[in-house]
Amino acid sequence: MRLEAARRAGQMRGQGDAMKKPKWVVEKEQARRQGAQATHWLFGLHAVRDALGNPARERLRLVVTQNAADRLAEAIVASGMTPEIADPRRFPVPLDPGSVHQGAALEVRALDWGRLADRCLAGDDGMPLVVALDRVTDPHNVGAVLRSAEVFGARAVVAPMRHSAPETGALAKTASGALERQPYLRVGNLGDALGTLRDMGYTLLGLDGEAAETLEGALQRTGRRPLALVLGAEGPGLRERSKASCDALVRIDAAGAFGSLNVSNAAAVALYAARRHLDRGADGA
């Protein structure tokens, strides 16, 4: 009787604590717990091989055809996983019909890249460069941005938790391995994250096709400061708060009078220009 009464009292205290919290706090905590438990499938030889070689990746289940197992043999042995050999005609993984899995799929949990303030601090490896994506929801665009970010040495690609592309197999395949190495930080509020970057000494340049100033011109006057390139989704572009958070709005100068780049191509061009600018500054040019 006493044990039962104590149990009920504990439940009531727990319910009382929950009732004290605002609804949005409770929902946020629930979403965080659910997100920590959620899994997804990576597919394709490159994406699976790189995930198998990533010690930070929590891996749950590996399904491969015999042909894929032979091609991934070294990575599979190093990972310590025991693969399930599948019939290529009945591949037992819940992928979209159009997914080109190449006979390899790996169930994983999303990577945890830590805090923005820690990941984007200036260090001994030159001036930091960061990409922020404002509601870019296409996983193929985000995957391509991650590839470019890795190539040009960005510290992180930052995106809001809601209204952005989550980590998925399609994103990982487009990123071609970059997802395992290039930090993809999804934050609760992008505007707050941009404010954090500014407080850390970053110059924030927002890409806007209608801007009066060119990216090249803005880079020439930023000096030796960390850079954050802020890009919006195709069509709507940057939201007003994101624009207001930027130190300048800039455009990529084009030779023609019409036409535009999609967000992943614009990111690649901007990252190239920004990296050249930062490297010239580091060399004292």
C-alpha cells in the first residue's frame, strides 16, 4: 500500500512539473527526444562507405547485395558491422522507388555536430567561413551546398531545424560523402544563430539578386574578419529578419542581363570568392 501511494505521488509530482512548463517548451523537449531516437537510411556505395568509416556515426543496420558487399568489404570489416546479404531483386529496405541504392543501405541516427558557438570559433587554421541557409528545403540543393562547403573549407553549414532539409539518404547521396565530414548544424532559430555569429566577430553577407552591391565589392572592404554567407531558398529568397541580420546584401555579378543561379550553384561561387579573399588576407596580400 505504501509503495503504491508513493508511486502515485511521484506520478502526480511529475505531472505537476510538466504542467508548470509552457506548452511550447514541452513540445520542444518532446521533439528533441523523438529526434534523438529517429533513424533514417543512407544509400549508395559512396554514402554508405563514408558512413561506415565515420566513428561519430551511430550505425544500426547494414543491408547489402553480395556485389555491394564485395565492393565495400574493407569498410565493412573496419566498421565491425555484420551485414545482411540481400537479394538484389527484393531489396528489403524502405527506400523511395526512385532511390538508386547500388545494393547498399545503412540505417543510422543523425549526426550531432555540437554547438554553433563551439564549432565556428576562430582557431589556428585561418579565418572561419560559414554558410547559413534560410529555409532551403530541397535535399539535393543542401547536399550540393555541403559538398561545396567541404571543398572550400567552411566551418559549418547552418540551417533552421524547421523548414529546412533534414539529414536523409537523398541529401547524403547528393553530398557524396561530405555529410560525414562537413558539419550541418540545424538550429532552433536562424535569426538568433546569425546574431551569435555576429557577436563572434563574423561579417554576414546575404546573397540577394536585387542587391546594389556586388559580392566582390563587399569582400574587398571586409578585411580580416570571419565571413558568413547567408542564402535563401529559390523563389522566396531571404526572409526579412535574415536580411536585417546581415551586414550587407550582395549579388553575384553576372555577364548577362538575365538568368540566375540556383542556390547550390550560388553557394559554390560565393564560397570560392570568399575563400580566395580570406586566403589572400592570410598571405598578407
